[in-house]
Amino acid sequence: MMNCCFCFDRQGLNPIAFVLLIVACHLPDHFTVMAQEVERESKHRENYIQIAAETIPIRYEDESLSRQLRDLIAADLADVAAYVQKFELEELKEPVRLALNLEDRVTHVTHRLRLGKALEWYPAAIEQSFGLLCKKGDVIYFIITKSLSNTYIRFLDDNRENQEVLLGARSSLKTFLDTINRPDLLRDIIKDETRTKKLFYFHGGGRWTHFSYYQENIAALQQLTYRYPSIFAFSLQIGSGKEEPGNTVVFCRPVITSKTDPDYYDTYPPLAYSNGNWYICVSNLP
Amino acid sequence: MKNGKKNAMRSMILLCSLGFWFSALQIALSDPITGSAADKGGQPANTKSDGNATQVNKVYAKNEDEVWQEDKVYRLFDTAFTDGVAIKAELTTTPKPPDFEWILTPPTGSGATIDSPGDLITSLTDIDVPGIYKLQARCSTADEGKTLSIIILKVEFDPTKVNARNLTHADDNFPAYMKCIAVRYNESEKLDLKDYLKISPPDISFSDINNHLFWSVDNQGKMNSTILDYSDNDEAGQPDLGEIFDYRVDLSFGDASNVIDRLIVVIYSPDTESSFANWYADNYDLTWLGELPDVYSTLGSSNTDPEPANCDPDCWENDIDVLGGTNYYHHDASFGMRSDKTPGGHGHQACYDNSTPGKIITSGISAGTADRSHYSKILGADSHMNVDVKPFIWAMQLDGNPIEAPTVPTNLPRPMMHFGLSLNRYLSRRPPRTASQVTAGNCCDTAYCNTHP
């Protein structure tokens, strides 16, 4: 991932800068172009989404979307599509007319992806709008409806004032996930009480009194995988935990799957980002 | 009039044919909607000449909006009507017939009578039930006078179809809503609210009064129909497991400001229903409860840990959770204690009231409950969240509580309003286990306390 030390105006409510930063921070290295260069690129460079080994060209119903926003949406959807192992096409009984005739005479939504249980991994905000397709002959197009792109725009707009902390959190999440998703690293960490305890953030309650509680959870964690999340999995809150009272904390609710049970998925416990570090969030439950 | 404390009257006037002596008779009722007192001084309407008599065929008032149907006047039931309700009945002809009288026929079960009959104002007493009260004007020269049906109406969300609030809390952000329902998500994404109405008397149909009902959802103004359409609530199709759509429905009569009943509607996921049913079925074996330690009957002085530091084993954790009546999982409990983990991985929670020291709450929604999975188990299918907390949230939703767990579910976003069948079922599987108690300052019986660090 590239370094995300762009300058931007905190008070200036600059959504384009925010989008650029998110895109830049998120995209793989071969996409790491400078923001200015991205601006100059054609809107018509094709986006694709890869779903279960199929590479599908994307068409945007809102053709006025900027290049940057297109890239952001495509990259974010790619993240949540990355774990789909298989899918089926479901033909709609009645094709849904799009607002505009898009490139390649894409005029209707004719099919949708049937993802089964995997769909439950998707954030509610995009669940219904994800996987709409237009099939023309042998070619399938992945349609990003205006409703879906507007959902992204609203999210970015809602979080504009917290872009700095959100960006910092998002950019460092992958490193944290790379740690907690690797059983070999966890087996190493669990031997060290200090390192083990540093993986947990206690929100609304005190720390556990017995080290065995930490160990048992680390043992369970070795069987699980936190999936890299969509941006919709992020939310901000003022921390009320004993550790970080009053601090702005970023919470993230990725999908958690099991390394041994293909039917298991979960979204609890969430992760928490505070003072530049990610943790597994321990809530004071009833 | 006897009922002078009541909202006074507006006019609803009836001219009826009563033969020779009666050329016209006016009956005016209190405003069926507001009960306000202004006499609007109505004029005869829709009259036709028939020889010497004047036939009057329509109940009317000067304010034509108040004329709903001929010969019928509606008024919302009010329990204060038992004290008396004024009916204005005015004979407009002169000379007045000497043997003129009013005859009241109340509905079955009502002992309503005419009080202070007169040719100008009549007061009825003991209007004690919704129903059709027939008021007839008679005199010796007419066999039967015109009859006016005074329909004392009660419209409400049917108590047999919706849940009545049985939980209140100072922090409640919708205290005026006394009823709720939980409705399984349906693919039509529509809910006909009139199906939940009860209209009394039963002789009156919904269509009789439909034009006078106003429906509003989430204060979004008047609805065009009784259909609650929840399709546009959600960009994500149906609610997922543990998710709901919730609405506040206001039912008004006459005008939008006259709210006569309110209802919280919770649309829950079909997955919630099946998951809770499966959980309930799977958790019939309660032998694990035997591992849980005795509870302390009170907290220590100043609401501190009642367990002495030298107890071995130390069954309960030292920290007292200060719930302060604002952790809505336990409704209005003030303090909580948690046990250490038992050998089977279970846990115990005890909740205390706001006494000093806090006294244990042994039953009800505020009591602490047994935990199949100790609270410290946060990861995996057998986590405390999955086996204890989520089923509680499902049960709340199935009972009609408009509550979802937030991202960090340390607390519920609002207090519960109904403790119903599903929450009772939950508590049958995760009961407050408070029969065996130990007093503050003593150690738990080591024969029973087998928690381990």
C-alpha cells in the first residue's frame, strides 16, 4: 500500500480529496498513481470486478461519477466480492430499465447474482444493490446503479469531517488483519502476556482479570478469519471505555469466517482503532 | 347543564317530523370530535313540505363537515361520560307541544338515562360503554318521532392483537406509545394497519369512520391509506437476522392533532424467528446451571464487592458493574456482579437494585441471568454473544421492542417496553438463579463454588 500522507484541507470539507485518499490508500500498488494523475485520467477507463474467478466489466448508471469515485466503488465492491467462491445467475422475470443507455447498449438490469449465504457478508447498505447484471449475448456487465453509487456518496459525505481518523484507521487495518488472521503469529503472541493483552480493547468495561480469558480467545481466534471489510463496516464513536475515555474511536465490523466451518460467519466482536492502533474490541455485554 | 365541566357544545341539529305540534325540532350534540362548546346555530336543511307537516330528512349542523351521515352522530368515547354528557335538543317551533318528551334507548349493558330532560338541553348520564344510543323525540300527536343515533365510538389498536406496554423507564424516548406489535417480514412489504384496529360498537364498520381517521407514521404526515409500506425503509431488502424495521404509528380522529392511539410496529426478520425457535429448542438441558455459584443477597457496604478477599475459591469477580439503571439490558438494575468462569465455561450474573447496599433482584426483566457461555468468551460460535446475548436481542424484537444491537453492543439504544412471551421463554433458558443466597461478608459454600481462574 502506498503512503497516505497527502495534504488536504481539514476544514475545507473536500470530498474529492477524501475519495482520492481512500482510493489511493486502498488500491494495490499497481494502482498507486498520484492523485493529480488520477484526476486527469479518462472517465471511461474500464473498471472490472472479479467474482469467483470471473472478471466482469462494470457499468455505472450514473455516468457523471468521477473517475475517483468509480475506482473507489469498484475497489470496495471487489473487497467484499473477494470471498465469493461461486455464484449463479438469476434471470429477472422483468428486466429493470436503467435511467440511461450505457456503453455497449446496456439498457436494463436483466440478471442478478445469486450468492446464497455469502450475501450476508455484505454490509446492509449495499446488500440489495450488489450483484445487478446486464447480460448481452455472452457478455455480462456488472451494473452499479445510481442508488448504489449514491449510497457511497452519502457515506463519504457523512464522514467528511472525520476523514483523517478514518483514513488512518483504514490504511492500517490490513496490517492488523494480517496478524490476527495468521495462526502461526497468534501461537507466538499467546506466549507473551503483554503482547497478548495488547490485542484487546475494552469498551465500556474493565480488563479481564484472568490471563486465561485472553488465552482462550486467542485460541479461538486461530480458527477464524477477519475479512477485509467494505468502507461501510466502519463507524466512529467517542470512546467510553476505561482505557480511552473521550477519544474518538473507529469501530469496524468485518465479517468473520471460520477456517474449519464453511457455514460459520459472524460480525462480532468488532475491531476498534484508537490512538493509532487496531484492537479486538471487547464490549461489556450483559 | 349537569356536565358543565365537560367540553361544551357545538351544534348538531336535527329537525324531525313529529306531526301537528312539531313542525321542527332541533337536536344538537356536542362536537363529536373536539367536544367544544360553541353552538353554531344550525339551520334546517334538506327539508320538504308535506301538507301541514314539515318533513326533515337529514341531521345537520351549520358546519356541514360535522354531518357525517343522516341521522347519525359520532362521538369518541370518554370515560368521563359516565358523569354525564350534554346533548342539546331544541324545539324550534312555537307553541311547544305540552307533552313533548325524549326517549333514550341505550345499548345492551348500558344503564344510561336521560337526566334533566328539556326542550332545549338534555343531559344524558352513565354513558358508560361504547355503543349506539338512540334518542327519540315524541309527543302525543305522533306515534313515532325522528330517531337520532348517537354513536359513542371507541377506536383503538386491538388489545387482543397488539402488546400492551408493561415496562416503563425514565429514559424512554417514546413514553406515549403504550402498545407495540412484532410482525414477521413479508415479501409484500406491506402491513395493513386497519387489521389491528378494534372498533366499538361492533355495528360500526371501518368504512363508516374511515374518512375521519388520520394515520401518521414517524411523524411524516398523513398517510394516504392504512397500508404501512416498508419497502422503501430499506436499501438492503429484508431485515437480516437480528435486524428490524421499526415505525411509530399515530392514529388520530377528526383531525391529525387528536391522537387517539399509538402503536410501535416492529418488522423482524424471518431468520430471527427461526433462530430463536431453534435456540429455544436446543437449550432445553439446564443441568449446567448446577455449576453456578450462590449469589450474594446484597452488595457490600457502599455497594462494594460483598465477597471477602480471602475466599478460596474466589467465586465472584471483584469489580461491581455500576449499571445505574441505564444499562437497558437489565432495564433498571443499578448494579451487577459477574462470577468467574465455571469449569464448563459458564458464568453467572447477579443484578441489584438501588438500595444501599443494593439488594439482589430475583426475577423479572431487571434480574441478572445465567450465562451459558462466560462473558469473557468473545470469539467463535460458542461465544457469550452468540449463545446468550443474541437470543436475548431476538426475544426482545419478537416481543415488539424496537431495538437493535448497535455495532458495539455495550448497551441497548433504548429501554424495552414489553416483556412478553419470547422474553419469558428466554428467561426460562437463562434464568435468574437466585434461590441459593449467601450474605455479604461470607464466602460462597466451596461445595458449590467451583469457579476457576
